[in-house]
Amino acid sequence: MNESGTQVYPWLGERWSYLARLHDQQRLPHALMINGPQGIGKRDFAQALSRYLLCQGARGDAACGTCRSCVLFDSGGHPDLFQLSPEEAGKPIKVQQVRDLTGFLHSTAQQGGYRVVILEPAEAMNPSSANALLKTLEEPGRDTILLLVTHRLGQVMPTIRSRCQRVDCHLPEPAVAQQWLCGQLELESDKAQQLLSICLGSPLRARDYIEQDLMQLRRKFIEGLADILKQRRTALEVAQQLAKEDLELLLGWLYGWLLDIVRVLGTGDESCLRHLDANNMLRAVSRKTSAQAVYALSDLVHQERVSLMQRLNPNRQLLLERILLSWSALVR
């Protein structure tokens, strides 16, 4: 389904039909937690759902696209839609933003239908902003729907989770994701399969890798790690080069590579390496290191990823230096 800039991707069609049935039966809860891994289209799903709920002439499970409400939505200025996200990428949602939402909910719907709120990502709320939202979740008001989108359900406060009905969204089947990606980017099947492997099956992340040229950054990171192992550059030099990049992304890659090394050490089978673009380096490391050293580095990478996800604002240069020095020690 493609609705004038909002999309429900094929693998989320069943979730869409389920919510459309609840709406038709007037059983739609006032708060939905749209949960699932990043890169599968949950944000677009929430946008399409809000457009559908606000539509004044919906037919079946689709917005009409022509009523005044749809026109307002498509222009980006619907008065009964409130979108709440961090003011800056990587920052938390502030208490004042939630208070602004409360003011919106106390007003009357200008188009006479629903008032819809999209809050994304829900895990960006700190304890203060989450507590400010609780009363709204308990008493949202008549004809009000809150759509909370989360990529990391475990980081959303339990008191928030318990007041929402979960809508769990899953990765598409590999064949479905591969077919979609080939159609989007005109890729050969083997190239699409490699991209999906790198992105752990997330088709939109795979598309972003090409459109945002993330493969170039990934190659730069692999080259940096290889240079450290071969003593062509120091860990400090590579850290300085990469400190301004998306560290959460880099650490996610590194964590996946370390898991590959653990598989090889545990099975003795180098064919179980999943990341084809880093295979040579991972094979070489697995032959020279110990499981204990790899586990220790994996734990460190995981801890630092969590600190980034929780927006604790660590010193990026020092964080990366510490990890890359441990990486260099794997084969010493």
C-alpha cells in the first residue's frame, strides 16, 4: 500500500489489516506501541495509520486521499496531528515537549474527528518526560489515539509500556526482503542478499546503505581495523579519523564481527562467517586470538553501545580509542 508519501510495506500488511479491523469495530485502543527492529518501516506505518484515522472518507482499510483532512495531512499541516520527536538527533525528548503535547490534547479537534499523536522513538523519553506523559496515557481524552514507535522496547519505561497495546512488527521473510530490495534499487539478487546480511535482514536499512553511501563508511572502518592489526596505523590514529562518524553504527558493525569470530572459535568452521566483506580480516583474527579476549572486547563494545543508546554523552574520541586499543590487543 502506498498512500501519497506514506507507506505500509508488504511485510507489515497483516499488522495493518488487524488495526483496520479494530478501527472498523470501534475497538481501537487509545495508545499503541508500534514495536520492532529498526529499518522495517514502522515510522511510515505510523504515518499511514494517522492519515487513515484522520481521513473523513476512508474506504475499507485505506484513506480516500481527496477529503479536506487528507489534503491537510499531505500538505504537512494537519491541525489534529501532533508529532513528537527529539529536537536534535540522539537527544532525549524533553519534559517541555510533552507539556506542549498536553496543551494540544486539551484543545478540540478542528476537523471534528480524531486527534492523533505520533511519538518516535519512545525510548528517547527520559524518566522525567516519561512521567509527564503518564497522565496523558491514562486519560487521553475522547477520540484521541497515541502512536508510540519504538526500536528498543526494553528501554521504554515499564509504566509507559503497560499503558499501551503492543503492535509487534517483524522482519520480512528473506525472500520477500530480497525481492523488494531488488525492485527498489535494481540490484542483482546476490548483491541484495549481501546487503541484507550486513543489515541483519532490515530492508530499509539496506536501502539506506546504498542511498546514504554507508558502504563507503563500512569499508573505511574495515580498512582502519585491518591497518591496526597490520600495524600500518595506530589505534589512536584510526580513532581520530572515525570519531565524528555514527559511533552507534560503527559499534553495531564491530559487535556483529566479534560474534562471527566467536562462532568460528566455537565451531572451528570458518564457513559460518556471515559478513562477507570482512571475511579475510575476521578469519585472520580468529586464527590468532582467544575466545576469552574476544568475549572481553564484546562486553566492552556492548557496554559502550548501551551508553550511546541511553544518550549518556560519553567522550567519543576516548570511547573509540579504548575499543580500538582492545581490538589491537586481540592478536598480540
